[in-house]
Amino acid sequence: MNRRYCLSGISTLLLFSATLALADVYPSKPVRLVVPFAPGGTTDIIARVLAEKVHLALGQPMIVENKAGGGGSIGANETAKSAPDGYSLGVATVSTTAANPAINPKIPYNPVTDFTPIINVAATPNVIAVHPSFPARDYKGFVAELKKNPGKYSYSSSGTGGVGHLQMELYKSLAGVFLTHIPYRGAGPALNDTVAGQVQIIFDNLPSALPFIKDGRLIAIVIAAPNRLSQLPNVPTFKDVGLEPVNRMAYYGLYGPKGMSRDVVDKIHASVKKTLELPDVKKRIEETGSLIVANTPEQFAAQMKAELDVYKTVVAQQKLTLD
């Protein structure tokens, strides 16, 4: 009897040990990374640069999947509703975790409680750029043209409720100009139409707009960044032109659904941080004008909350709605 009970206890212990061993081998299959915007925008660019090399540290491929729509809310909601096992993550942006939730009372997730923040990958400047056919080539001329022709021009953004939308609306209110908003299902389609001249102005994240600026298909007017950029030394910041409240950079981080285990979060965090230290990855991200952040989950959670508070204030003060 005692021997039988002893064997039973050993079997239970072995089963428990095997379960722990399985838990320790995360990830045992590819990890899905949802980009909540169409291909071609900054969110997509940052995600693909990271995903291309993160398997070296993580031990499994990271598969990028674009889920555009709703100013990023469709993809973000998919991440929020995923199983918290670490195999379905999302790219957290200012649009999906702050700007859109601040303006849209029907957003299907709570940006503070429905996610597990993991790491802020990079901070990215934003830019107002114009099609070369626009009458002005610098900030002074840009403002003068808008004030001379109120309502004549439109601007494109990655979507209603996105950071491009709310930052441009904040800019309009402070600069005393009027522009019509043309929302798209991501920065990629918005860029395509602006470069083609269908819309003459865009408020975009710099990494996706920079190649078009460099080859002269777009003209940079003003940027949201702490200082002037080496890539665009003659382009002023919003602070330079006296509009410091608009001088906010965007973030691109990784998060998962709420309830993820700390062990899995730590494994992903360490793998991403190690990947961002690779010289070629660091170079490719910094060449876009972005700054690598690689902070802790707690620091990223605090950033997300602070940015949400900022845009809630913008929406209330400017009385912005989705209509």
C-alpha cells in the first residue's frame, strides 16, 4: 500500500514537473504581432524591422499581421480579446491607446485595464508635410496661405481619432487656421493619396513620410520633436514656431491582453530589448528619425496613461467629437 501511494505521489510530481517544464519553454510556436493599421505606415515599418530579427533572441518567429480600421481600434480590440498566453501581441500606439479612446466613447476596450504593457520600442517625431504643388515651402508661408484661404485645403491622417487627427486639430485651434479632415485606414493609404496630390497636406509620423520628403515628393513644414532633426535641419519644431503643446512625439510599443504572466512578459521584454541593441536594427530605426526607448513594462504603462490623460484634455477643451 505504501509503495503504491509512493508511486502515485511520484507520478503526480513528475506530471507537475512536466507541466512546469512546458511552461518554461515559451515560446514553443510563432508569435503573432497585430499591427492595427494598413501596411506602409510607421507602425508597420517599426513592427517589421523588429519582427525580422527578434526570433534570434525569442527563439520563434514573430509574424506581423495588419488589421486596419477604426483609427486602429479594430486591431487593438483583437489584441485585447486574445488569449493571454503570449502568442498574440499588438503594437501599441498613441492613436490606439490615447487619442482614439479619448475621442470615441464607444471604443470596445479600456486602454488602461484591458492590456498588459510590455515595452515601448521607439518614440517617433510627427510631421506636417505638403504636396509640392502647395503654394508654400516653409512654415511662415504655410500659415499665411491657410489664413488667406480658410476652408480651401484638406489634410489626410491615418484615421478618425488617430494621433494625426487629434494633433492636427490641436494645431488648428492654436494656430487659428481651418482645414478639412480626410481620414484613411492607415498612414500608408493617406500617404499614397497625398503624394499623388489627391490631398495636399498630411499630418503623419515621420518614418513613413521621410522617404517621400527625401526624394522631393513631399515638403516638410514643421515637426513634433524635442529638437530639430539631423535629417531635416531646416525644418522647425512646433516649439520653434511657438506652439509647444503640439510638440508631442508618438510611441510604438508592444503589449498583450490583460492577464499575461510576468514570466512571459519578461521573456518578451528581454528578447525585444536585446533585438533593439543589434547594430543593424538600431540603425534602421534611427534612420527613420525615431529614438529607441526600450523601457520597462511599468514605465510604458505610465506613459500610456499619461498620454491618454493629455488627449482627454485636448478633446474636452476643443470640444472634439467623431461627427
